Amino acid sequence: MAFHLQNIYGTEQDRVNCPFYFKIGACTYGERCSRLHNKPSESQTLVMINHYVCPFTNYGPNSEPLFDLRAAQEHLDDYYEDVFLEMAGFGEIEEVYVCRNLGDHLAGNCYIKYYEEEDATKAYIGLRGRYYGGRSINAELSPVTDFREARCRQFDVGECNRGGYCNFMHLAEPSRELHKTLFAWQRKVHTRKRWEKLKIEKAVEELKRGPRDRERERERERERDRERDRERERERDRERDRGDRGDRERDRGERERERERDRGDRSERSERRERSRSRDRHRDRGERSERSERRERSRERSADRSSKRHKRSHDHDEFEPRERDIIEEGPREASEVDVNREVDLNRDAEVNRDVDLNRDTEMQQETAQNEQLDFSVKPAEGSY
């Protein structure tokens, strides 16, 4: 039950607490509302109820302004600057919101949101009994801390049909230059105040500490300095190690690239050797086929010559009786037959010598070519 009440607190389902007062810090019914208005005892936001009195409130039937917009903006800037400079004396301001609604519960409400709740409390106490423009200041702490839920989103995009009597905030924005100037001045002032506060606190701590404490503090400072020096040295060592590893990686990569190049060169050389060997084998096959053809032609010529010699010898045997007859006829005819026979024999001997000489020459050429082929096939020294 408690968890359920916690979840519905400040919503429409909460029948006890007023959701409008929780979201906007004001209610249409005011004190006559049937639900509770829980006023916080501590908050970051301070509201000054009906504080800003704008003389430019004439609007047309469609919520169009019937006054000079430039004069209205100048009047708002003057009011914004007065409030900001006065309220910044209590603490650092996060934002100032001014309502331009026409309803009684929101007309002229000025919300000042501080960074610290203590500063809002000091401002609330400091504004008691104060006046602005001849009117007393009615200030209280507001439960609103998130103005994204309180402002009218339709008004921000120029589409609100309720006009100035809308129940959500229609915020009047100051000029951009004024806003930037005021907050820059506040940052400068409070930064200087924070530094002065820190210096004072440090001086007070120094006064509270004795000589022994100061010596311990100096020793701790020296130890921190030594630790920082050691950390810097370790960082330099790590940087050096990273550089060495990078150099080693580069060297390794260079060696790998050299190996790749060597493998490519070896593969190229092996391809060239293989192509050379295939060309040599092809040439050798052609030469061997050519030599075999020459030997075959030589054998055919030898066979032809042998057949011719056999035929001549056969013819000689057939004509041998005739030669005896010729010898018997006379010495002159016999001597002529002998001369012809001797000439034939000499011719056959020369032919046989030429055949033997050609055969020996072909065998020598074949032997020399085989030796040359073996030498070309044998790998050179130092090759892979």
C-alpha cells in the first residue's frame, strides 16, 4: 500500500494531494482547493507570487498581442536584471523563470531556482518584509524543481489555444545577450568566492595543525611527488617497450615480406627451369626423331647399295663364261675385263667407306648431344 501511494503521489490518481500544486507550484482554486497543498520546508526553488507587473496585457481574440513587442521586451529585461542581481547575493542561481499568464494563480509569478537548497532558504528568509516597486514581496518555497513538466509545450511552439488563462506556465524569455551577460558575471563572481573560501579553509587547517602535523603533510607531499615520478618513469618505460615491440613487429613483417619475395622468386625460377626442361625435352625428342629418320634413310640407302652390289655380282657371275671366252680369245680382251672389274670393286669400297664414315659421324654427334643434354638438366651449384 505504501509503495502504491508513493507511485501515485502528485499524479491525477492521488486523491489527497493536489497534482497541479505539485507540478506548477500554484493552483487555480488556491486555498479553497479540496486537495492538500504540501508546502516544502526545504527546496531549491523560491517563488515570488504575483511579483512581476507587466503593463502590456492587451491581447486580441486569437491571443495576438496588441502592444509594442519591443517595449515589452525592454520592460522584461529591466525587471529580469533587477531580480537576478538582487537574488544572486544569496547564492548561485541556476535559472530564473517569469510567468506571463493572465490567471490570478500564475500572473507575474517569478521562480528562482538555486543550485543549493541552503541558498534558497537564505533568500526566503532575506525577503521577509522587503518591497519591490512599492509592493510587498510575497515569497515562499516551491515544490517545483523540474520546469519541463510545468511549462506549456503548446505555447513554446506557438499553438496554445487557451491564451493567457492556460493552467500551465507561459514563460517570458529575456533577451539572449542579457541572459548570457548575467550568467557569465555570476560564474566569475562565484568562482572567485569559491577560491577565496578554499584558501581560507586551507589557512584555517594550517593554523589548526601543529609543527609535527605540518612535517607529516610535507612528507606525504614528497611521497606523492616521488610516486608521480615513479609513475612517469613507468609510463616512459611502457612507451619505450611499445616502441620496441613496434620495431620488432616491423622487422618481423619485413622478414616475412622477404620470405614471400624469396618464395615467389623460387617458384618463378622453378617455373622457368620447368619450362626450359620441357623445351629441351621437346627439342631432344625432335632431334631424336630426326636422327632416327636419318638412320632409317641411311639404312635404306645402304640396303639399296647392297641390293645393287648383289645384282652386279649376280650379273658378273652370269657373264663369267663369256669373260673366259674373251680371255681365250686374246689377252687384250681379258685385260679390259679385269680393269672394269677392278674399277667396280674400287667404287664399292669407296661407297662402303662413305657409309661407315657417315655412321661414325652420326654416332659422335648423338653422343655429344646426349652429354650436352645431361649437362643442361644437371642443376647448377647453389640453386634450390
